[in-house]
Amino acid sequence: MIEAPPVQGRRTSPLIVLVHTVTFRQARSFVPAAIGLAAAVGFNGGTPAVVALAVGATLVSLATAVLSWWRFSYADGPTAVVVTRGVLARSVRTVPNDRIRGVEVEAPVLHQIFGLVRVRIDAAAGAVPGKEEELVVDGVPRAEGDRLRAGLLTRRPVTVPDAAAPPVEQDDVEEEFARFDNRWLLYAPLVGSYLVLPLAAVGALFRLADELPRSLTPQLPGPDAFNLKGLAIFLGVTALVLAVGAVVGAAVVNWGFRLVRRRGSLVAVRGLITRRQTELEIDRIRGVTLAEGLGMRLVQAARVSALVTGLGDAARRGQLLPLGPREEALTLAHRLVEEPGPLLRHPVAARRRRLMRAVGSGVLVTVAGGIATATLGWWWLLAVGVVLTLLAVPLGLGRYASLGHAVGRTSFSVRSGWLAREQAVLQRRAVVGWTVRQSFLQRRAGLATVVACVGAGSGGYAALDMAADEVAGFAVAASGTWAATLTTR
Amino acid sequence: MDPMTRTLSPVRKPAWSLSRSAIWLWITQGIIGSLVVGLAVVAFSLLVPGDEGPLPLLRWAAPVLAVLYVVVAVGVRPFVRYRVHRWEITGDSVYTLTGWLTRTWTLVPVARIQTVDVTRGVLQQLFGLASIAVLTASSQGTVRVPHLEVDVAERVAEDLARRAEQVRDEAT
């Protein structure tokens, strides 16, 4: 269907060879083989051998980098983008322009030195999920990167303008939607995903310490030297390291975050070391999610992501506000999707069900503990069971308190989750189908779970344990008259 | 519909039943499953020597459980499934009810259909049956109608694909 574009294939900048040589981008795959070879040959030549090995590795890296640069070309024709690559096996990928969902321009540190950027072109994923839905053009000059981005995004066939949509035709007028305030970095220690960063670093450090020769490891006092005071200090230092690490990690990722509207797209820029620019088409946004973890709720912080149809890696690319005060997040969310009104609580039966599910495992352990106490005298299992059961009560109540749904004029919303609470606010047009699920116990309790199927984000957003007789009304109000099939012939 | 079932069921039943051959297919599947379970039980009682601990109890319990499984899988489940499974194609949507203990109703408007697949498994071919899968842009929004007569399935798939082409707005 797509005629072969007569456009001449373009090459990336030769400077990228240097970057790839230094980072061993292509040669990385040879490392395990090289280590095996070195081990087989025997490695006891001293300094000259090390130098020879380093030079050899660099030469291999240079050669592979040159080869892959030489065999790589891209062409952005009037109808499609064609990327040709592969050293031995050639691969030609053609992506029609109307399937391009977004273009991301990023500049890692080394690229910045040479004035280069990496362009990621996101193609529509459709119903089949896959990692291969993206084209990467690595190493073009910044101006060429900007040309590609602007060209690819404007050449797409224009979709029928929505009468309700705000006028977006003024050229090159930027409107700021959000700007990161560095004070918000202080929220980072309360966010799970940022706390993981320093943990990973500490883990790597321990592995490194394990590899060090005995003579180099510092002589730490044995475990018997620890007392209560030592433990307290240790815990305090750990907490401090984690908190500082989380703040630093958040700063590296989110530094200078800014979200602006430029014509029909939202452009997000962020990053301290690698500057990353992501472009999302406003017309393809079907909704937003507001994530508030347990820690974030303590300080009234939240994160906002956009649900964009056909966008791969949506968790990272769809971010509209990586971290910020709840008020700010709500304002931003409702600027893109109309506020559907306050959330309605779910029936009391739903609370009973959440509680039952939460305490279930604790009760099992308690019963087992009771038997064990009677027969074997293991009282501790009983104690563990009782503690688990008691702890599960606030968990169940919290999970119930998170549940809610609301329907507005053009949008609707569902919320669930306790440790990671997520509220999805979706446009009516986002719904591509409804799934209603009812287990045996839900049937007895007069409840049902309704999932709005959406061609964006995780694919479906559920209202858990809604009153069974409200289901059909909710579906019709939240999508369209076609959903009336649920009640009437 | 009496008021009792109205309050229990969240949404209405789709109108049409599957092909009656589906019962035979499910019975066949139940028999195959029962054979596997039976072989496992025989292997267990032959290979595991047990006169102490909880093993004698297990030697009794395993055959009893196996018989129970056979009764449910062959004598009960196919008929319950046939009663539960329903489907319907209305003017603007595809609507199904599937499940056994947990029931799932799925509704997809024709305007949002992306592709329609018809598949025939090995057992299905024996009974002259085919399944339809209606795919949308959402990975969770797939409607499957199992075990229809082949000619019905093909006609329905063709009709749905044609109508989807005509009314498709933005299919995402």
C-alpha cells in the first residue's frame, strides 16, 4: 500500500562512532565471550597483557561502531519513515507516518559533548503489545533531531478537529502547563520508586565490597561490639542515606522538568544528566491517572500521567507531573480531562468484602497457630496469626476507603489501591468496551466489578465492588448509548 | 425474570445460547482431564509406599477426590457452562457472558472493533465448532465467543468485520 519513498537515505553523524566506541555500545555483546576467551587462554601476562587487552577491546569496539554506523540509514519520506540497519542480517523497517504516536529527543552526556541527540520514534502498538514498537535514530546533530521531530509530527494526516477542543492553531505559541519546583524534591523520600534508587546503589556497593581482596576491606568490629546505641545510629544513618539518595535520584531524573503545550502537542523536558524531551499529541490523550502512594498521601503529594492511545512505555513517557503537591496535580489533570465530580463511596458490603479479603490470610495463620498450640505447644505461630489479623483490619478499611467512582458530563473516574492508590480520570470516548465480573461471593453480596476497557495505559480501569444494580447505569452514563445493551434488548 | 435474580445479576443476560455440540466438547475435555487425573492417582498408589504418617489417609483421599473431579468435570461442569455461556450481537455491539463460578459479561461496540478472528482447535474440528475473538485497541477489551457452529461463526465474523469497517470512528 505504501509506495517506496524516493527519498535518499540519510546517515547519522560520524561523530556517533566515537560515542559508541567509548560506551562499547555494539561491542557490549562480545564481553562475555571475551572474558571466556581470556579465562581459557590464561591470564597471567602482567601489565603488558592488560594494556594489550584494553587496546584490543577498544579496537573491536571501534570496528563494530564503524560497521553499524556504516550500515545504518534512515529516511523520512512523505508517507513513511524507513530505517535500514543490521551488520550481517539486514533489516528494513517501514513505519507509516499516520502510525507515529510520539517522537522523543534525548541528549545523554556524551552526546551533548559532540552536539548530538538520540531520536526515538514511537509507533502505534495496536492490540499486540511488544517492545519492538519503536525506531531509534541514534546520533544526529541537534538541529537535525529537531527537524525530524517537527517534520514527523506535522506531516501526519490531520485528524478531524474536535469542535469542543480548545483552539490550538496559533503557531509556535507555547503555553506552560507545569514547571517543577525544586522544593518538591523533598517529597522523594516518601515515594517508593525513588527510595529504590539508593537501595540499588547500596546493593551494588556491597557486591563490589565482596569482590575486593581481603587486605583492602576495612576491619569492622564484630557483631558482638554492637549495642542498642550502635543499632540506633546504624538505623539513623541508613534512613538518612536512603532519604538523601532518593532526593538526589529524583533530582537527576526530574531536574528542570517543564511541561508546555506547543500547537497540538504537550512537550515535556526533564533530566539533569540526560536531557529528555517527550512529545505527546493532545488529541490522543484519553485520560489521566493520579497516583498517590501511602507515603505521598501523608504529605499531600501526587503524580500525574497521561493515558495516550498507542503509546509504548507509557509509565515513563506519559508523565505529566513526576512529583508535586496534590492541588497542583489535580489542577493539571482537570485541565486535560474535565473533572467528573466528587467520588461516590461503594456500598457497605464492599467494606465487608475488603475486610474479609484482608484478614483472610491472618485468620488462616491464627487457626493453624491454635492447632499448633494445642498439639505441639508452638504459641508463637498463634501470636503471629493474631498480629497479622489485627494489622489487616486497618489495611482492609484503607482499601475500602480508596474505592470510589464518579461520572461527569464528558468524563468519569475510578479509584482503588491502598499502598499505591491510583485514580484514573477518563474521557467518555476512551471506552472501547465494558467487562463486568462477578464471583460467587460477589453475587451473594450483591456486588460486581466493572472494568472500563481503554486502548491506552494498562488497558483497563476497574471499579471494584460496585453495587450490582448500579453497574448498568454507570456504564451508560460513562460511555454512550451503546452501553444500554447491558440492560435492554 | 423474577425480582430475586434481578437483584443478583448486575446486567441482563445476552439472548443466544452456544451450539449444543459445545456440551459434548466440554464433556470430551472433561474425560481427557479425568484420564490424566486417573493416571496420576494410579501412579501415586503404585509408586508411593506408605504405611506411616499422613500417607495412608492420602491413599484413601486421592481416589475419592479423583472420582469427585470426574463427576464434576464430566457430569456437572459442561451443563452448567452451557447454561451460563450466552452471546448476542445487537445493532451496535457484541455482548457475551462467560464463566462458570465467576461470571464475566463483556460488551464491545461495533464501532471500536479492530479485528475479528475465527479459530478452530483440534477438538473443535471434531465437533464442527469454531470460536470468534473480537479484538479492540485495549488488551483487556477482547470479546471471545467460544464454540459456535462453523458456518455461524464465519458468517458472524464476516458481518462484524464489514460493519466495523463502515462505522469505525476512531477505533481507539
